[in-house]
Amino acid sequence: MDKTILETLSNKGELNTYDLSQELSADHQAIVGAMKSVQSLGEVICVTQKQINLWVLTKEAEEILSNGSYEARIYEVISDDGSSQKSLMNLFPNARIGLNKAMSLGWLRIEKNSTGGDPKVFKKVDEIEDRTKSVVQKIKDGKVKDIPDATLKELKKRKLINAVIIKSFDVTKGPHFTTEVTKMETELSPEMLATNSWKEKKFKPYNFDSLGIMPSSGHLHPLMKVRAEVCQIFLEMGFTEMPTNNYVESSFWNFDALFQPQQHPARDAQDTFFLSDPENAREFPTDYLEKVQKVHESGGYRSIGYRSEWKLSEARKNVLRTHTTGVSARMLYKLGQMEKFKPVKYFSIDKVFRNESVDATHLAEFHQVEGVVADYDVSLASLISILYSFFSYLGIKNLRFKPAYNPYTEPSMEIFTFHEGLKKWVEIGNSGVFRPEMIKPMGLPDNVNVLGWGLSLERPTMVRYGINDIRDLVGHKVNLQMVYDSPICRLDSRLY
Ligand code: PHE
């Protein structure tokens, strides 16, 4: 095709890509592609863009070309002694239009039946000229110039033609015009370097506007995209990621270490998945376990405890972790065991499991985003301040806090934000200052407080990607095309 373009130019001196495509009955885009590849050779050709306004025939017009216009068809079928109007109407789908048109052209006349029966249609002229058909033929032949605008307008109104705009190119010879196209090199090879042949070669310039090929696999799920973004926010705020690579947790770390009473309803089989194999966890730090037992049964650290028997058998039960706060407990325990305390900021984003019935907003497994800050003399005010900055990085500015209850935090606050779409305040997280009953047995110093918060990853993801039913995001009903098509996630506040 490159050659055809150059040879046509050499013979005629100029060409238009669209006209050439018509002449050769070739695809216009293929000619434009070839023209662009010649253009990239340097100054072989000069190109200017030209917009061509074209009329194309609709299916109906194509039909008129082969069968005649509706008005002509009606005219043709009328017998010399007249035809019944009713029978004409049933001849073909647009017969009524044809009759009206033929009437207005003065080709026919209708005679009402004096006895009240069906009117009869008679020919009024001996001969007709099917102008509609001939003008449609003219358009097909590209002879639009001779057709008055009013006629074109009428044909468009009759849905016989449509306007299309074609971007074509006028091409003329360039300063370095030649019909000898040497293919430009696309790669510098070791041989070219060794033989010095690269000096004579012409190299194809890079096209920085071309789009990359869409990878056919390996797309990240939207949840993972949002996770990467949230993870980045925590890292930028100086947080360290906690190891959350255990879906199975002992009740001890999941509940007891968090001062959650053994009779707590959340520990019920209704809310928690218990494991049958291995049913029980075996290893616990003994010293610490005794302290946990004591704080549950009789208190300490100015607490009176739950004053009921604490059973190791209950603490040993393995569960699918119901939150990642068990991991926070393990990390805080480790911190308490260090010789010298040093402030930390931890985060994690990972899966948790709850024995819930699944609906549009609930799943039995979801992701929890968790943050923990342990420092000297931090307070509820510090927590509020940290939450403001954390959520503002997520693009959420309007926060409200509501007192809440968690067995392991006091005070505890649910976090709300105003949802512009729903026009109401919606809960987006839970937070609090960890209780002395939880952190003191771990060995953390007296003037150290620990702040924590948690939220689901699914909710911001659904908001970000406009997904209303969580089952369209996770699970067996997910449309994989959704995963393929979802753009990368940039949270609004981070778009600077
Ligand atoms: N574990 C809490 C939840 O599952 C979140 C939380 C973490 C609350 C830390 C307070 C402190 O909702």
C-alpha cells in the first residue's frame, strides 16, 4: 500500500486518501495507516488534514435503489380501472407513505365510494419519473454537488440518508520525495554496531503517542488497587505494616488478650467461625496468659475484671480471625516485652471472617484496614487528630464521632462521614483508646497509651468504583470484565 501511495503521487502529484480509497475500493483506514507510515519516513510526503462531509444511504435507501421509491411502486401497481385503497395499503410496509407522496406529486387521485365502501385510487398521469430513486442513485454515485440542499434535507428527514464526517488527508510530494521506500530500522542490533552499518541506516522515530498493548491477563482486582493506595497512605504517614499472614487465630489472641469476656456474644458460633481441625491452639506465653486470666477474673490496674471464671479451654479454641486486632494484640505484646519501649505506628490490611448472612452490604469474609499508635501520653484528642489526617488522605474530610462500645477500648468512637450521594451520615469505621486491662498485662509502661482504629476496605472500594452490591465486587458472581476494565485507583485527595 505504501508503494501505491507513492506511485500515485509520482503520477498525479497529489492525492486525497479518501478519494484514493474509493478509486481502489480499499479500506480508507488502511490507506491512512500506510500514508502515516510513509509520513514517518521523514520529508517524503506533505500531509494536510481535510474534513469530508459525506452522505451515506440508509438501508431503506438501498432498498429503494433496487425496488423503486414507495410512491413509484404504488403508482406501478394501480390498474387502469382503479384499485381499492385498502388493498394498496397492504402491499408493502411503507405503502401509506408512498400513497401520500404520489398524491402530493399529482400522480394519483382518490375517488370516494358513494355507497360508503372502500375508496378507489386512479392514475392521474400516464407516465411518471421516479425522482427519489434517481436522486438516491446520484448520492450513491457521489454526485452530490448537483443536488439542491432542500432535496438533501428532505431525504434526511425521510431517513434515506445520513451525514457522516470523514477525516481524510490531502497528500503531496515532500522535499525528499522518492518512490523507493527503504524500510526504516526499528532496532539497533549488535551486528549493526559491530559492522558500523548503523551509520548508514535510517531509524524509525519513537512514537510516544501510541498506546500500550492491553495485557491479556494479570489485572489487579479493584480491592487490591484500593489496598495498594491505602497502604501507600499509611507508609507516607510513617506507619509500619504488621504481619497478618494467619487467617486462623486462637480465641486467646482474637478475644481474650483484647479483654473480651469469654461469655461475650461475639464469641458465639453465630458470629464466629470455629475450627474443627485443628480445634485448639497449643502454645501461649505462659506468664502473659496468667496475667490475662487474672485481669479477666479479678481485674487489676484499677479494674475489677469480669469476676467470673476464665477457662483456658475457651481461649484455646481456634477461630477464623474476626478482626485483625488480634494481630495488633500480638504486636503490642511483643512491644511490651522489649527492654525499652519505643513509640510505634502500625497498620495492616487483610482478610477477616464473620459468620454473617450475606447480603448487598455484608460478606462473611472481608478486608479490614487497621491502624495502631502506641506512644507516651497520647490521648483521645491525639486519636481524633490522627483520624482526621488519615481520612483526609483517603479523600474523606467531613468526620463525626459517636461514642461506642468495644470490650478493648475506652473511650470508643464510631467514625461517621457525610455521604453526599445518600445525603446522610454513614459509619465508616470504629476506633478507640485501648483499655489498661488490655495493654498493661502486656508490659507496656504506665504513661504509654495505645490508640487504634479499623475500617473495611470494601466500603471505600465500592464508593470509589460505584459498585452498589458487594456481591458484584467479591465472590462467585463477580464479572471478570469488571476486574479487567477497572482503572487504577487514585484517591481524590492524592491527585496532586
Ligand atoms: N476491631 C475493630 C472492628 O473490628 C476495629 C478497631 C480496632 C476498633 C482497633 C478499635 C481499635 O471493628
